[in-house]
Amino acid sequence: GSTYPPTPPNVTRLSDESVMLRWMVPRNDGLPIVIFKVQYRMVGKRKNWQTTNDNIPYGKPKWNSELGKSFTASVTDLKPQHTYRFRILAVYSNNDNKESNTSAKFYLQPGAALD
């Protein structure tokens, strides 16, 4: 069967060192997703992608909106005043995996300056 990747995550600031990611899996008839992993990297300096330790469960297969199913996850231990990109890795029932496109660049503002 086909594998359909998640959407690129939207990123919002939670604190000086953490963000919240929101993404969606569009409605599809492809292989079921079992878990997601979150990957991120600091922009510049040829940094590699890092994968967080959390497995985010896909949960029940039902779509929770017309468009598909939405998910959130937080990423901690980031460094303020750095720019990051994020992406979501979906792991399917056949152990295949597929990455979302990357998020827009996200600059992690330190405390006082909130959008």
C-alpha cells in the first residue's frame, strides 16, 4: 500500500527552551501509521537532524476532522536565540517510514519578547 506523509509541523513557542508542534495526517486510504518521531535541527553550521526520544502514538485510527487527524507534541531542551527547523517522521505498520516536509524556520525568542 501507499504511505502518506504528515504535513509539515506548525511551531509555536512554549518557553525559552521548548516549542509546541502541530501537524496533521490528511485523510487517506494508505498504510496505517503506528507512531511519529519528531526531528529537529539548528539552522546553519551544517547541523544534523536530531530525533527526540519520544514516540508519539498515532492512537485510534479514526479521522477527527473532515481533513484528517491532527496531532501535537512538544520539543524541549532547545536553546533560545537560535533558529530551528522541525519535521515529523511517520512510522507505518510495515516499518516503512516517511518524513514530512520541514517546517518554516523558527527563531526561539528568549523570555521578554513574546509575539
